Amino acid sequence: MKRNLLLLLGTMLSASVLARQATNAPGAVSSTSATTTTVVTNAATPAKTNAPASKAVKKKSAPKKKAAKKPLPAAKELKTVPLVPGPATVQASNVNVRAQAKLKSEVVARVSKGQQVTVIEEIVHNNSAANEPSAWAKVALPPSAKAFVSSAYLSNNAVGPKRLKVRAGPSEDYSVLGILSPGEAVKPIAVKGEWTQIEPPSGTFAFIAAQFLTQEKEAPTVAATTPTAPIVPEAPTPTTNTVPESPTVAATTTTENPPTTTAPTTETPTTTNATAQAPTTTTPPEPATEEPPPKRIVSHEGFVRGLTSIQAPSHFALVGLENGRTINYLYSPSRQFDLRRFKGLRVVVTGEESLDERWGNTPLLTIQRIEVAEEAP
């Protein structure tokens, strides 16, 4: 019995000891000690919160300024200058040299931009077709051109007893590029059947649209003059005028003083208002004047075509390169500018685009600058 009591007391003591150890453990401290521990740990390490970490704010870069558009070059005075005999420079690439002064003629050579040619004369067709330039330059046949003569009229690389025609191809169907005199020597290149290809001799010619060529203007000669010294006029001699003395007048004295008179004083009526107010008039505001819309300056590329319609705002139009549809009606205010010279040519036109009341679907382009582009093959 005693043993059982002792065992019961031992178990109770061991249970109390275990319970005390559990209460004194670090994870099960009282409320006061738990608070103190939390404060200490927070002082050592920063508290973590559930708020999202603030991202680094990126500085907004300044908006990029748009590159300013290059201003168009100033419009030159529209003027077509006829060509004169002499050297000329090609101002477009792949310009066709033709056997006749029309676009449907044979191409005997091609010249490049900057190449020099010799102008013999300028030929102007007043009634040229809608797609044909009116002005053509007759030029000396370039060295690269093809020229053919009949082999039957040659003897020892020289022309026989009759004059011989130089043609653009090995057949009588080709155009004539010139005529050789009897006995004139030629330089054969190749033989094609009954025809011989020769180097272009002197006196042979071909044609180029006049607007593909430009000539330098000769500087005006100024005669040298010897400077002459300026003529300085002589200074006039000063003249003195003698003034006669005025006669002396004796001063008269009066013994009696003149009576003094006092002017009557008049009282001015006083008004209640110190200053009279002038009536104020209000002027109505001037009506706001509407500013005209800004000019629309455009550049278009195409072919120049002549028009025969009387109702059209212009006698010329710019048509598309591929579809041939009208892009703009062309107009030039300059009387010295002949648009007929550009018919059938590929050009780039810059000017003011506007709408005409009669033709609202196709705008009118007032030409400020026109440039001849590469010729189509």
C-alpha cells in the first residue's frame, strides 16, 4: 500500500517537473516575455512586411524631337532656253539617242548623265503628238552608235563612185543617219550579210529630246575701264554784305505818369461738377478675318501628256508611270516656259497643288520646279 502511494507521489512530482519545464521553454514563454523577445529581434533585423517591394522609378527620357523636314529648294524661274550649236551636257541617265526626231524611232545609242554631246541645231515641231516632245536636238552621232552601209558600194574601205547612205541598221528599212561622199574612207567593224557596220563617220547625226540636254551660259564680258579721278568742285569764296547803320532816334521822356486803369473783374459761375464727364462710346470689335489655308506643296513623278480638251484647266497633264492615269493637270504662270518641250518625257514636278472648280477629281499643279528624270527604255 505504501509502495503504491510512493509510486503515485513520484509520478505526480515527475509530472509537475515536466509541466514546469514545458512552461519555461523559449517557444512557450508568457505574454510579457514574448513581447520583449519580439522587440529585441525586431531591433536586430528589419521586419518583413507583405507590401510589394517598391520598384526603381525609371526617369522618363525626354521626347525625341522629330527631325525637321528639309525645306524644298527655292523655285527657279521657269524658263525654257533653246539650244544653240555647240557642246551640251546630258542631264539624265540612260538617255536614248534616236534615228529620227520622235519617240517611236530606232534607238542607235544611249548616253549617260554628264556625258558631252555636240548639238548641230534644234528642231521644233509645233504640231507634235500628245506624247511627243516638241523640241529635239540634232546632235553629232556618238562614237558608241551603230552605223551601217551597204557592202556593195564599198571598195577598199572607201565609198565607190556614188554617194552612200549611212543607216541605223543592216537594212533599207532603217532610218538614214547621214550620206557619205564618193571616195570617203570608212572604218569597218563587222560584216552582217550584205551590210557592213562601220564607225560613225563625221557628218552623221541623230536626235535627242532637247530637255535632256543643258548648255552652260557664257559669262558676259565686261570691257575694262581705267578709273578716272573724281572732279571736286571749287569751294565758293564767301561774300560779306555791309549793312548800313540805322539812324539814331532820340528818346523822349514824359514827366507825367499815365493814369492807371483797373480792368473790371467778372465772376465766373461755379458749377457743381468739377469736371464734366465726356460720354464714352464703345467701338464694335472688328470681325475676325479667316486666314487662308496653308499652301500644299507636293512632288509627283510621271509622264507629261498633252491635252486637247477645251474644258480642261490646262493643256497638259501628268500621268502615272504604270497605269497612265492622270495625276495632276499642269499649269505654269510663266510665259517663257514651254511645256510642249516636256511632252512624253519622264519628269519630277514640284509645285502647289489645288483643286479646280470645274475638275474637282483631278487637282491642278502649279509648277514651281520640273526636272527631267531617267528615260524609260
